[in-house]
Amino acid sequence: MSKHTLEICFGCGLAKTACFCAKFKNIPTEDRVTIITTQTENKIRSNTGRWLHKMLENSKVIYLGDENWEAEVEAEKKNASFYPILFYPSPNSLMPREKRREVGKPFNIFLLDTGWRTARRWIYKKIFAEMPRLELKEEYESRYFLRSVPKANHLCSLQSLACLLVEINNSYLPAQNDLMNTMDIIVKKMATERGTKIKIDGEFY
């Protein structure tokens, strides 16, 4: 059967015969994650923000452009149980662990699940422009082998969030492992479906 005639599972993005949805782990986190995306982005088979939301119990998706999306963002920002912060690099970005200790309560991490070019436009929207920001302080190599990555730390949404969680607190290492192991499995399966040869940890798929 050609890839053009495969029945696709919308949840994991794989062929229904290889659906992975039942194997997604439920991952609890003290910090909340608000994923900002679009309906178009979410429908991309290989969109990692969708996988992230399926695994993180304490997460919400808001579709930019949908009716009342700004009201949903404001409601998340006003949730007094969390400190709202935008995950995007800038000269004034804060140190994740130190800022978490300073504010004394969990973050609500606003994650822009889109390409870098689009994200650069979104951050100037009034609703995001004045939010304090976090960025990764370490450098990481992308494990999202379905595309080429032009710069260090230009990671997909899932990997960037998994790395940030550990920079916030080492107790998130098990969560990071679960997230990354799941992504690795799906990426390998997608590469096989596409007939694309990729090298992961010394092995070709």
C-alpha cells in the first residue's frame, strides 16, 4: 500500500495499523503547559505539540485565531495557582531554575507550537509581548530526525519542553525520558512509513 492510501490516526499521526495512541503515557507535572498553536499546525501528522498534549496531564491547547482564543489565554495568565511565563529566547530571558525558586509557585509555561518564523510574529502580539520569558540555557542537539535543523537549540516543541522541564527541576528527568522515548519511537515509525532512511543512535531506520 502506498503512503498516499494509508488510513492515518489523527492522534499519533501514524498509519492506523501502527497506531501508538494506546501507548502514550500520562505524565503528571507540577508546572502547567499552555500550548499555543493553530488548527492548521495541529493537523500536521508529525506535529509534536499534539503528542505533548496527549501525554502531559497538566496541559491545555489554545488555537490562535479561533473564536475567544485571546480570552482563553487571559484566563490562563490570570490563574493564580501558576506564574505565567512565555517560553521563547530573548536578551531578557530568565534562568528557569532560579526564577522558579524566586516566584515560589509552579509556572504556567506558554509554548508557541509553530515554526520559528511564525513564532517571531506571535511574540509581538499584545497578549504575549509583555510576558516574562524563559529560554534554554544549555545547548541540545535535535532528535527530531524528520527534518533538518539549521541552528543549535532549534528543537521541536516536544523536545524543547522536555529539556526545559529538567532545567527547571531535575525531578523531571523521568518525565523527560518518557517524552523523548515516545518521540523517538514515533519518529522511527514515521521514517519507516515514508521510506526515509534516518540514522538514530548509530542505527538506520
